[in-house]
Amino acid sequence: MAFATGDEKLVSKTNWGDNIMSDDTAPVLVYAVDHDGDVSGLVYTFGGIGARVSIAPGTIVDTSSLDCFAGKIRSEHDHASEVCDPRYLNPQTGPFFVEGAVPGDVVAVHFARIEPRNTTGFSTTVPLLGALTANGFTQKLHAALPEMTWRYDIDKEQQTVRYQARESSATYTLPLDPMHGTVGVAPGLNEARSSLTPGDWCGNMDTPEMRTGVTCFLGVNVEEALFSFGDGHARQGEGEACGVAVETAMDTVMVIDVIKNVSPVRWPRIESDEEIMTTGSTKPLEDAFRISHVQMVHWVAELTGLSVMDSYQFVSQAVQTPVANVVDTNYTMVAKIRKSCLPGINPMSGVHQRLKAIAQAYLATRSGNSPSLAKGSDADIVDQN
């Protein structure tokens, strides 16, 4: 059942998906986000705030998210320090109250579609933010780097992002690779954590691996999980060196489910068709590396029956370790191994493939960029206006 609180209103409700699996239906929630409203009414923490809407396990959520600037940067002449209120950075869509989720369970989120809403994105330098400048914790005598904004043209048909230099006429074309920098559930211990911070609840990991087609697995810390997401990037280099990716609002379709009676997932996991991934977020960076690798060693041991020491040796030779971010309040590392190196494994009992099939069946009923439902079917529709 879906209900509305605060600024949302419930429009209609029922189920969709008789054509997905013979015995099941998949509920659909079309959740409309106001991209032009008062940004102070949006959500900027994981935890510490009640759910905006409730969903049943297995629900398809068809929604959108604002960019990290809440839409306040509209040209290369805008500066974040001038047009953005620092209290209202990195707005999240949600939280979603996932019915029946309790601590010890795992929330699985399959990202079926992540697509820019707009034809432009923006990146900036911000004073005292970035890996190659001083900041409040790494203090130096030199002045902050200049604040600048770059506009990127997004071509969804060609799947490209066009870089335009600010201090010359140079332009370059990069592949479009949409992702969400921020995904997560409420932390444990009744904490409320800024949406600018990553941790074991996931949060602002800023990993390019959180792209279309992957399933993210999050350990539940509080009843009903309180899942949120946001911070769309048209693309981002590993590490997010300047502190800001190609930021843009996103249209997103997800399938959100609850997994019970599984081994604890203490740090976020990601699964794609080709790889399994574990993450770690903390400072210093080498400890984030250690967390991601310890989690991978234990997951490989769980999947294969290897001892921890044998798994440690295998992971040491098979793993790749991209840097997600070295700019946030915690740094994030990812450890990933190709499934082809581990033939016969069945990560998380096949949830990734099951949710992918549900998502593909739903997307097959849609046309264009606007949510559209299968003929003769309805959905929960929630509007934030």
C-alpha cells in the first residue's frame, strides 16, 4: 500500500505485471518529484526523517531526482558559493519505507534505467573542495583554487557528453555513463548522516559502478530500511578528483526488494551481469581499501566454500580496485571480481537476474521519456506537489 505525507498527495493505486512471472505481480509506484519547488522541503540526510512513501517488496519505482545543486546552477556563469545554500546540497528522492524490512535483512535495488532528464550538465570547482587543493582537514597556506563552472552538453541519442573548456575554445566528446552518486538506507544507532557522506549505509559513495543494469545490496539497519537516492552524474572519472562530476537531474526506474534469511551484508555490495563488487568508505584511503577487500574475501569464501585464507589468496590475484572518491568526508574504494573467474557462483541467490527480468518486462511496456503503464494496468502515483 502507498500513502502520502508532507508535500505529497496520493493519486491512485493498484498493481501491474501479470505478464512478468506466472505467479506474481509487480506493484508499480510512479513517484513524481517537484524539480521547481522549495528546496528546503527536500531530504538531505540518511536517517533522521520519516518516510515520504511506503512500498511493498518487489515494487517497481519510476521516479526522478534533482542534481546535487538542487537545480540552482543553470549556466557556466553561476557559482555554487553564490547560488546554492550549503544546507541544501545533494537532495535525495525518498525516503521509501520498504514494508517488512527489519535489521538483518538486505534491501536489493536494481537500477533498470538511469537517464538524464536534461540536455545539459554542470561541473564546478568549489573553494576548498577537491583532491588537488587544500581543505578544512588538509590545511595549507596557499589560497583556494578559483571557482569555475563548466557546462556539458548531453546528447542522449548519441550517448555522449561534450566537454567545453572555459579558458580556450577546446572541446572533447566523452561517453555518456549515467550513475547515481548517492544511494542508501538509514544508518544504525538512530543516526542521521548527511547525504554528502558515505559509510556502511552506502550514502555518497560516488562510484561510477552505480550505473544502469546493476543491483545494489544494502544491509538494513532500521525497520523498513528508509531507502533514498540522488546525486545523478552524466559521467564521472574514478576518484571524482575535483569533487564534482557532470551533475544533472535523472529519470530513474528501480526495482526494490527485501531479502531475508541471508548472511549479513555489513557493507554495500553491487552486482552487474559481469562482476561482483564490494565497497568500503572511511579515511584514510588505505582503510577504505581494506574494508572493500575484507568484504570481498568473505563474500568469495561464502560463494565458493573456500577457507578465508584461500579466498584471501584468490582475491589478491583476481581483484580490481577502482577508486570511487577521494574528495568526500569519507573516501570510497571498490573491489570487484569478474564472475567468469568464479564459474558456477550464484550471488545473493540470483536476486540480480530476477529483478532484472522484472525491470525489463516493465520497460518493454514504456515509450519515450515519460512514465507510461501497460495497457489496461495502473500504478501507485505519488506527486510531491
